[in-house]
Amino acid sequence: MEELIAGAYKLAGFSSVIITPKSGDHGRDVIATSPDGYTVRILDQAKKYGPDKVVGYDAIRAFIMVLDADRATRGFLTTTGIKRSGELARGAGP
């Protein structure tokens, strides 16, 4: 799935697209940087789940902390599973 995500960023014109190693990636599966090298830094985390598995609050909170620590301008959590309505909004804060 990471290769598909990285390919989409490359097609969108991002100059640097990195697929991180499977282990030790600290929650960053794909890192995409805009052509100028610093304006937009996107982190994408891929979750390969079954059709009935939900991305939980803990995974979302952990990813938000990674975005903050890595100074990303945007973040996407891409999943093959499902997400309950409003889950990201509840996971992001009060």
C-alpha cells in the first residue's frame, strides 16, 4: 500500500517522496516534500486492516504526536479498514 501512496504523491508533483523502512519508521510510512523543499511536508501512515477493523483513538493520537514532532504541515492516515464518523475530529482534540 505504501508504494501506491508514494506513487500518488509523485504524480502530484512532490519532488521528494520517501517510503520508510518497515520497522523503526516512528509512524511515518511515506514522507513527501514539495518541490521547493520546505513549504509542504506531508507524512502518511498506512494501516493495513481488515474490512471490519476500525482505526482507533490511540493510533490517531500517536500519529498526531508524530506530525507535531516531525513538524509536518499535513498528515494523512490511510487505511484499508473503516473509520467511525467523527473519529478524527475526536482524536485531534476536545
